[in-house]
Amino acid sequence: MGGIVVKLALTTAASDPMYENLYDSVYGIMFLGTPHGGSDETEFALTLTSIANATFSGVSRLSGRFRDELVKPLQRGSATLRNIQRNFLEKEIHLGIRIASFCEDKKMRFMKNLVVDKGSACMGVAGEEIYEMLGCDHRAVCRFTGPDDAGAKRVMGVLGLFATAANKPILDALAFPEMSTRRAQIRQPYQNTCRWLYHHESYLTWQLSHRGLLWLKGKPGAGKSTLMANLYKGYTPGRIRHVSLNFFFHGRGTALQKTPIGMYRELLHQLYTQAGSARPIIRKVIEEKRSLGSADDQLHWQEKELAELFSNAVQLVAKEKRVTMFVDALDEAGSEAARSLVQVFHAMHDRAMEDGSMLRLCISCRDYPVVSGYSPFEVEVHKENFNDIKLYVQGQLNQRVEGWAQDQQSIEDKQKVEKKIVRKSSGMFQWIRMVIPMVVDQLNNGESIQMILDHLDQVPSELGHLYKDILTNVIQAPNRSRTLLLMQWVALASRPLTLDELRCAMASDDLYVQPQQMSCNEGKQFVETFSGMKSLVKGLSGGLVEVHYNEPFYTVQFIHQTVVDYLLPDGLKYLLAATTDPSRLEVFARLVSSSDSVIIGGSHQRLSRSCLNYLRLGDVIEERQDWKIEEEGGLDVKYPFVRYATDGWMFHAEKAERQGISQEAIVKFFEDAPDYFEKWLEIHRSMTAEMDECSLRPGSTLLHVASYSNLQSVARLLLERGESTTSRDAGQNTPLHCAARKGHGDMAKILLRAKAPLGIENISYHTEFDLAAGAGHEDIIKLFLTEGCDINQATKVGTVLHVAANRGKKKLVKILLDLGADVNVTGGYFGSSLEAAASGSQLEMIEYLMSQGAVFTSTEDSMYGNPLQAAVYAGNMEIVKLFLSAGVSVNTLGGRYGNPLQAAVHGRNPSIELVRLLIDHGADFSATGGEYGNVLQAAAAASSLRFGEKPHIIPTIRLLLQLGIDVNMKGGYHGGALHAATHAGNEEVVKLLLDHGAVINAGGEHGYPLSVAAKYRHKKLVELLIRRGADINAVDSKQGTALNYAVYGGDIHIVQLLLDNGAEINLGQSKQRPLCTAVEFGRYDLFQLLLEHGADPDAASLVAASGGGCVEIIQFYLDSGADVDKRDSADGPCALQSAAFAGHSTAVRLLLDKRADPNNQGGQWSNPLRAAVYSDNVAIVKMLLDAGAENVEDAFGYSALKSARDSIGLNRNHILKALQAGRSTNSEVVRESTPTQ
């Protein structure tokens, strides 16, 4: 009976504002033997209740009675069950909710039938999951003997699937591949070590308290991470009222492993999985970000928003559960980030102390440069781990030295060695790990104890000196040049390289790569095997670099963060000085005598060149396969270093330049091979995961690249040579757009000094000014203002204040207002600051703007017309309620959708609750105007299932029909609701509209409903509309009959269906006839089918066939005697022009083979060569030139060469080169001859 109660409760909650949050929170329902249709076995239960009531009526301790009124409604076909089921379905409660029904298959004792048969146990709704519980009667379906019960396992398994599916989109938005890998890599504590911490006074006091901040501090290499990993194990989730969170910073890892953004994402991920109370707040933020257009795995997180979200979420959880948070190696976040996080942790601790929440934090870090601040709970690890180090040293020598444990004769000598090692370590486990292997080797080789003690005296006690000793005495002198290269890559790469990437990177160094080399494995230093490369890494590094398996790759990293600290720059300087490679002696000598920054910069420059060298290899340049293809054995396997190298050369070049190393050589590098620059740009475009407004696009120049990657020396050299600052890429971005969007202030100054114009709009109507505002680059905004930008000037996007408000940049908005921005200025896409903020779902921003005097304003030319419609389209209920409570009219007109109700049904984050809210506040559902004419058409247009389920659509349409909306209202983009529904392809909506009187043969803006369904390939709808009486041969004035629309859509099955149902084949004007359409689209299969059914071949021509590009159709008309040079009209193109303009190279070749005149003058494009230029097709241009096409100038002075110079096509430069190579040597152009007739 519980399932019936659940249905009734949800039906009530869906229409009651007090409980709507309950309804909104339901992801799925699991019905266990629920009698939706009632049961035939209720009579037996009623008999038992009567007997029981009579038997126990005199027993005083049974004060109540067995209630038969709870059993009667469960009878088969009872009115109560029918009403509950009807209300549940009519209100569409099940839409958007996952439903699983579990059915019994065994009768209970004394029962003739199943208590609830399968027909009653299933709801019968679309998408319902049905599970038969084998061997279970009605009681066993939901009553289990324990967790190992087969029924329990099945139910819990389905419940697990529900939970996983419900949470996956949220968790995916926070997760990243390397999450938790650092903790897994930390060495396990040696036996019987780390126990001292559990008896330390600071730890005990902290552990017994409900809140507090424990700092584990110590020297580098003291074993803090091992201690933290061991400590965390004792707090892993298991207790219901306890949440354990952890993040282990990894200075040698990827960006997200060593930055606060990565920390917050991982902690939020853990908090979401462990604490149900945190989920609503986390889910809300992620869904709001997703509603702004970002895919789950591409959400662009900002540190500030993550910090605020985590702080609010963890404090909420800590009020009901004990939360313990561990953060290890805080110093590996970098000194600036670490100091900032120290303040954050202290603020969280102070807040917990104030509000009494149960939050404990345990942080580990070095003493310096991180200053932990005051905390009553501190542990200095290197001062407490003496016994641990002693145990470790004794254990290692016992295990690794032959006979060490059994030798009773030299106990005193053994103790001398052990004591020497322990005392000299000064509490640093890392020092011990480096020294023990040396001592073990000496002991196993028979060295005397005194010799070993003397050697230990000589071993440096500082880790840095120890590492230098390894580079000096372990690595052979001839190998130090390669050791240097290895260390530079491991220390300075933007992320840990895989072993495959590293061997390609090292083999692509200037020292080893050859000018004409085709592939990486041709290099003399390329290591052929995986095992060989693994051994080489160990040998060249002296054990300072290790190979880790991080599924699915083997990655390379230093054994400890202290190795990085030593190498940058001291270790690199030593290796530079120690090299014996004669080809590098002079260069390295100069670097050794330079500053530390120059050494680092020179190293980055070397790595940048390696990336460029790899990308210039013959195999990479000549690769013709699509670089976007990602599959097993694909290009990433064939060219393992290409993904890193594509962006890596810019990363390292910029790092080198910041250290004072000029990158001007890059200009010559690309100038020497111009085709190489275009190829690199193609690879970069296809392999860049995050595409923003100013990502490098086709048509970018080297100045765009320099501005994008902040290569100032490159930009200066190019500008000195006269490079244009106004050149535009395919997105119409200038170099200044790139600099502004990326926040490169000094680069922007360089471009402005070169007279780069301000106020240029790109293809999305963004100027440099509002791009900087959208990204929050305050320094660039101030720079542009000093250059004369009007802070209140509205572009087609809006003002800079609008852009900043839309992105929620509150600090920047305050600055702009202080600088004189008008909070109420209107204009552009966003209209006003309030509308911009509403569009971005920025509630806090709206409240701030209103406090600064912003007023609700309707604007004529903005996207939404007013802030209310913007908020409705964004689907933000809180903002909508704010505006309505402020007295804004729910019927405010304007904007793309005409009124808020239309925007609600077609919005970015729609819901039936939002529609009801507007209607409850008096929204006029019969209002006309806007893109879709009326709300019913807007709802029908939004019903497409191509982008996922739309749970709000059917309830919205039902609600509107119940309210009495006219189903045949005309107007709008589609002309009617039925036309919009057929365009969307939603069969359920089409049926609903037809059932409520929609006229099936009503004309629309894009044809009749049947024509629309045929054009957009909705075969089931075509069948439905034919069954319902659609006129199959109705002709409209645009594209003729449904048959012609079907050919246009290209689905041969729909074409055949219409023919089978009596479609006339030659109706309409010639260009509206199906055969002509088939020819123009080059569909030979449709062409044949239509001819077989009696289509007139004269409806089309050779010119049309050439534009369609189908060789078989062209050949048909040629075989039929068509004149290869004839035009269909005096001012129309010839066949060769038509094929050239459409870019059909095979068709062009066929026509030339049939003696088509390559210089046929006249018509729309003057001649075939200009048509090829307009199509931006290099191959056809070359083909026509080879056939004798001349660069003829027409009566208006235009030639193919001039058209190419004016072109903005992606292949402009290649076409110019081809035309210049193929033009007459005596004259640039040949004067126009008499047009061919």
C-alpha cells in the first residue's frame, strides 16, 4: 500500500507550493508489489480482519481495531485506486521520473491467485522498468531476511543504478582524471611506524574535540604525506554521522593536482557523495552553470565560486554531521596560493567555532614558505619521528643486507651504522631513502664498516647537496647532457608527460632531430621499446625520476618534491656546467654564467623548440586523417607527442620570454616553412578542448598567435616589419581581441602603440573592451578607458557593465560604477544591466545593481526585451519571483519571444512550475507576438527530442489546452502549433494537437504539416498525418508538394511512402518538382526512383546537375545530348561554373574531359575560374588553370585574381599563390572576350 501513498503524496506535492520541493527532488520511484490496479485477493484479507476484530474485541490491551477500510480500497477496480492513478497520469507526475516496478511470481499460502498480478503491479507508462522477483510471493517482494537475500540484492542493485544515474551529471562536472591519484601513489608507512602521532597531545586534544585546526609541520622529506595518508585511513567514511574529506596537493602533477581549483573540485565531489544535505546546494550551482550553455565536462570553474560553494556546503553539513578534512602538502600549491588557503582554513575554523558546527581540519605543510598562523594544535613531524626512522633503517638493513640480521658477532658495528644514518638524517625520511641503497650496496659488496662510516661522513646531510652528489657520482659524465634534457622535461613540462611522450620529446631536441627527418623514430636518440625507455629514465636520473602507472598511461615524475626544489635552478646549473657534449659547450657555458631566471628561461626555450621540431616532422605535416578522430590505435597512438606539442611550444616559449629570453626566432622558424604554420593551426584547432571567444581559428596570423600566447618579442618584430594590427581570423577577431580576452595587458599596450584600432566587433559582435570585461581583466579595462573607450558605449552586445553583470563579476561591476558606468544605460543584445544579470541567472548581482539604483526597463532591440523575460528564459524562479514581487507586469511585452510565457516554455531551463507561476500571476496565454506567435506554438517548437527529454512540454501543452487556448492560432515562425510540432518531430504532441482540433491541412510559413514532416525526415509523423487525412498532393507557393519536400529532406523511404500513397510526381513549377530537387542535391538514387515513377527529365538540366555534383546524373544529361557549354538563361551560369562554385572537383574534371570551355564568359560568376575562387576551392582553381583558364577581367574590372585578393576565405593565400603562378607572364589580366552563347 506504500506505493499508492507515494503516488498520492507526489500528486499533491506537484500542485502545492508548500511541498513542491519534495516533488522536484524525486529522481525515481521503486514500486515493490504495488497494486496499481487493485487485487483479487482482498476478500481473504477482509475475512481475517472480521475474525480478528471479533476475537480481540474484549481484550483491553488491544485498544484499537483491525481497519478493514484500509483493505477495501485495494480491491480490483476500486474507485479510489482509479482516481489516484488517473490524477497521477493526467498531471504527468511520472514524466521525468524513473520508475521501476517489482512483481511477485509466487502465490501465498491459502491464496488462489497472486496477491498482485503483473498487470496490476505495473503502471504501464513509457520507460517503466519491470523486474520479476523470481521465487518471491507478495510478502517476500519487500520483506527480506537480510542483505544477502537474493531479493534484497536485486532491489539494492536497481537502487544503485538509480542513484548512479541521478548523480552522474553532477559528479562529472566536478571530477577530473587525476583525482585521488596522489594519495594512492604515497608510500605505505613502514611496519609499526606512524603510531606516535596517536599519542601526541595536540593530536589527542584535536581528535577528541568537535572542531579544531591541526597543523602537521616539518622539514621537506620528513614523511608528512605518508603520515597524513595513514591518518586519513582512520577516518574513511563508514560511520553514518561522519564525513571524511581529503586532498593531497601534488606539485609534480597536473594543474588541477596542485591548484586550489582542483582541491575544491575534489573536496566537493567527496562531499556530494558522502552528505545528502550538501547535494541540493551543489546541484543547484552546477545546473545553473550548465543552463548557461556549458557541457558538464567543460564547466569553466573560477576559484572564487568554488571556494564560496565549498565553504557554504561544508558548513551546512557540519551542523548535522562531524566533518573531518585533510589537506596534505599545502606548500606544493605554491607560496601565494598556500598563503591564501591558510586564510581560508582559518576562516572556516573561526566560523565553525562561532556557529558550533562540527568541522575539524588537519593540514600538513613545510615550515616555510607557508606560515600556518596560530593554532593550539601543532605537530612538528621532523622532531617526533626519530623512532620511526630508526625502525625503518633497522628493517631495511635487515631485509636487504645479506646476513645482517643473523650476524651476532658485530652488533656494535651494526649499531654504529644504524645510529650514524639515523642521526645524520635529521628527521628526513627522504634522505634515508636516498642513502640506504648506497649503504646496502657497499655492505653487500663486502666493504668494511669503517669505510662505510667514513663514506656516510662525506654524504651531504642536506637533500639538495645529496641530489648533487648523485648527479656527480652516480651519473656518468658522458650521459650528463642527456640527463640535463631529461631533467628539464620532467621539471618544466606543463603537466607530467607519459613515457611515450617523453621519448618523443627527447628525440625531438635540436641536438638530435635532422632537417629532413620524416618520423620521430628515425632519430638516433629514439628509444624503440617501452622497457628500454623505462630503464633509460632510471639510469639518466640516478633514481631521482620514477615511472608511475596512472591508468591508462605510465607517467614520469620526480621521486619527491624536494628534487624539483633542488633542480630549479641549482641542479640545472650544475648539469649545464658538467656537460661534455662539444656541440653544446659554448651555449651551456653562457647559460651557466647567467642568472637563475635565464637558466630557467633557456630551458623552456629548448623545450619549446623540441615541440616545434616534432610538429615539423614529415609524417606529422603530411598526415591527412582528421586530427579530431580519437579511437584506439588512432592518431594519438601514432603521434603520441602531438597533443602536448601543439600547445606546449607556446607554453614554453611564453615561459622563456617571461625570464628574459627573446622568442624572435619563432618568426623565422615559421617563415622558412609557411605551409607548416597552416598545418599547425589546423592541428591546434582540432585538438583544443576548450574553445572560447578568441581561441585561435582558421585565418589566424602569427600576430594573432603571439597576442594569444603573450609572445611580446614576436609581436614587436612582426609589427616592426609592418604586420597589420587589423588582420582578422575566421571569427573576425583582430590580434587585440586575443590579447584582451586572454588578459595580456602588456601585449595590448604593444598593439595599441602600433595603432591597433579599438571598438572592432568580431563575428559575435564582441569588441576588445567587452571581451576584457567578460573575462574580468580589470587592468585591460582601465587601459582601454585611458585610450578613449567610452565606458557607456553600447555595442551590439551591450556595454562593458552589461557584460560584467551577465558574468557575475561583482568586483569588476563595482569598479566600473566607480569609474562612471551608468547603471541604467541601455542598448545591445543584453539591453540593460538588470537584463544582462537576469540572463546570466545572477541573483546576487541583480540585488546589488538594484541597490545601486538600477531600474526595471524594457528595451526594444535587446534579446529578451526586459529583465523579466531574461530571467524566465534562464529558468531562474528566484529572480522571477523577485521581479513579480516588485510589481513587474507578468505580461510585459518585447524581446525575441514576445512575452515571458513564451520564453518560459522555450527557455534554457524550462519547467512546468515556472509556467504555472506565470499563469497564476495572470499571464495572458492567448497573447500573440514574438518569434513563435503564441505560447502554444512556442511549446510545440520546443518539443524536439533530439537534445533529450523535455518533461515540461506535455504538461504545459495539456495545461494550455485545458485553459482553452485556440489550437489553430496562426502566425509566428512556423505558422501554427501543428506545424511547429511536426518540425520538432514529437509524435505525442502532434497527436495531442490533432485530438484537440488542429486543422491538418492548414498552410504554414514553411508548407503544410505533411510537407514539414517529410522535409525533416519524420517518417512516423508522415504515416500518422496520412492516416489522419492529410492532403498528399497539396501544393504551396514555396517548395510545392510534400513529395518535393521529402526529396529535399533526402529520406528515400519517405519518398517511397508518399509515392505508394498516390503522390503526384510532376505537380508544381519546374523548380518545385521533385526531380529538379533530386538533381540539385546530387541524389542519384532519388533521381532513378522518380524517373521510374514517370518524372519528366526536362524538369532539370545539365547546369543543375553540375551544381549537384553527381557524376551519374551529369552523365545522364550528357548522354541525352545536353550542350556542355549552354546556360539555362542568359544571365545564368554554365555547367562548369555551377560545378566550380559548388566545389565539386569530380564534376569539374568530367566536364573538362567533355570539352567544356574553361574560359566560358558571362553569367552569375563571370567565368568558371572566378566561381572556383568564390568557392574557396584550391584544387578546382588549379584544375581550371591547368585546363587553360585565363585570369580575365570582366566589364566591372573584376578578375579571379582581384576576387581572391578581396576574399576572406580560409584558402585565400593558397589560391593567390596558384593564380599568380598560373597567370600570363606578359600581363596580369586578359581582357574579356565575347561571352560564349
